[in-house]
Amino acid sequence: MTTHAKIAARLLRSAAAFFREIGGQGTPVSEQMEKNARTYEAVADLVERDPLGEMPLPSEADGPKDLQ
């Protein structure tokens, strides 16, 4: 049996690979796809290292309200 965190990390890494595949096709969004891939990998690392960890969210003035 595996943990939810390990499953989530695997899914995030798979999504990162997908973004890299799309970005590697030389599309106009290649740079954005690479940025997405790095972000998903970073979150996968966080979930693996500290599944119950917390991080501060941006204030209402700094970010979208749906994150709060």
C-alpha cells in the first residue's frame, strides 16, 4: 500500500513530464511549459519531504483570492 502523498508526488511528476513534452515541441508556449514543469516538480518534492507541511499564501493584495 502507498500513501496519498506518494501518489500525489507521482502525479505531479507525470504532469511535469507532460509539460516538458509539450514544451519540447518548439511551440510558442515552450517557456511557460518549462516553468510549469519546474513548479510541479518543486511541489512534488515538497509533498514527498513533508506531506503535512504548510506554506504561507500570498495576501489578498498579492494573489488570487481563491487560494485563501
